[in-house]
Amino acid sequence: MDIHMEPKITLNDYSYAGIDEEGNTTVSIDNQTYYQTTLDYSASRLPEATQIQFHNVTFTFPAGTMITPGGAFVMLDMKFPDSFEEIYGTHTANEFGGIPLPTQYGPHLAVNSTTVLSNHLEPQAGMTIYDDKIKLLVSANANSITQTPADNSSSLKLYFSTGSQLIHTGQAVGIAISVNNTLPTQLYVKAANSGAAAKSRSRSLHTKTIWH
């Protein structure tokens, strides 16, 4: 399959509970639950080569925000855990385009928000552009249980999930734990016992890393 494709679902002017929330949360779109995080960059000033890994999906914006006479666009590249890749838009010397930023003016349809969702379904991923913010979306397993940390001021977010909602006596339970760095920069985390510093690998891209 050609990795350059159109989103499976495009929703214009579609509002949902949590669309205006910052940071990490869960939202429901068309009866599907998604993990959502908000980029620290505005949609209108997104740097080139911005890359974020969120719930094992790697989101890359190769060209950043592309400003044209016909409006502003972002090109989105998504890579999934099974190595499947989807790219929305192009950026060459002779052709460029992608997902248009919502606008109340210009030749495009005047909308307040734009949501796109991938053809890849397990997980399904995508993004919402709303109020000059980009919200990344990754679908959540219906059986997973997610606990949001009480301290929302922390840049590190801790998540717990289990694949079972009904647990029988004596049943073994698998628990997944992940820590999400919500900042666009790397963090130094001091080890509790040895005092050593754990450093995420830096790249030439603007990166956000989730530790598992």
C-alpha cells in the first residue's frame, strides 16, 4: 500500500468533550475512546521535523506549518508499532499540501476544528487541530483501565492499565505502566538509589519521549 494516503475519517467543525483540554486526557470520538495529548507548539508556528512518540505511535511533522496563499497546512507522518506508516500530504519543490488548519477566512471551508483519523485501526491514531493547538490521538483498548495522575502540574505523567475489567480469585493480572514526558525537551531523572541520571536519547528532531 502506498504510504501517501488520505485519512480514513475527516471531521470538520466537530466538537467533543475534552477538545479544549490541555495536557493528557482521554476523549470519546464517534463512540471510540482515544488518549489525547496537546503539543506545546501552536499549530500556526509548528517547527519543521517536530517528532513525538505517544502511546507507541510516532507522529512526525516533516515540514512544520506550511503557509501558502491558499491557507496554512501541516503534513503528518504516523508510524505504528507494527511498522505500518501513513503520510498525509506532500512537500516537494513542485508540490506541497496536507491537512489544512481551521480558519474562518480564505478560500477553504470556514471551520473551528479539524479532526483526522487513520486507516490503521489497531490502534487508530490521528489528530485534532483546535484553537491553534494540535491534539494527538491514539485509540484506547475498550478493556483498558487508565489512571490519570492527581498532580497535573507535573511534566511526567504516570499511567497504569490492565487488560481485564473482571478479575477472578487467584487470577494472574498483567499491569502495564508507562511514564509520559509531556515536555518537548528531554528530562534528567535522578535515580532514587544510586543517584545516577537517566537521560533520554537526543536527536536532531524536536522530540517527546514516553518511557515504558
